[in-house]
Amino acid sequence: VAVLDRLFSDYIRRFASCELHGVGGILCSSQMQCSHIKSRRFISTRWLPENAICACAKHHRWQHDHPVDNALALIELFGQERIDFIQKVWNKGEKPDRVALAKWLREELKKAA
């Protein structure tokens, strides 16, 4: 799990810019983090690329402190279709193939390097 979490975080943060820039009237910080849309405690969506965004530390904190405003901002920025897709994957409850996922993430990170 720890290896996949690190690879996934690196993948989400690969472009190093906050996808919530300007949201909530917050000035971005320089520290980028992998921020999950649906909690990472759910294995079926934990490493789903559509379920995470690159957010600065300030916006990531804002997301947790303002769940309703965050939900509205995510729909506005990324569309209801993305939220529905995440929910659909979560509803299935399937566990991802961790070996295949790690291989794919490593390949994608090499492309971005």
C-alpha cells in the first residue's frame, strides 16, 4: 500500500500546480499534495486517477474544512460526470490489481520525466 500511495501521489503531483488555484479566495502555498475527492480509505477508488487532484497544502486543508463548498467547487471545476464516475467505481467496490497499477504508474511517471 505504501509504495502504491507514493507512486500515485507522485503521479497526481507530476505537474506541480494546484488545481484549485483561486478557489475559496485562498492564495496557494508551494507544497503540492495529492488530494482525494472521495476519501482514500476506500480501496476501490484510492488509486483511481479521476478521484484525486493536485492541490496545494492550503487548498487541501480548505477542502477538509469546507466540505460543502468543496463539493460545489469540484463539480464546477471538473463536472458532475467525473463525480458520478467516481461514485460508480466506488459502488462496484472492486479491488484494483495492485501489481498492474504499480507498473502503469511507473510507466506514466517515466513519460512525465
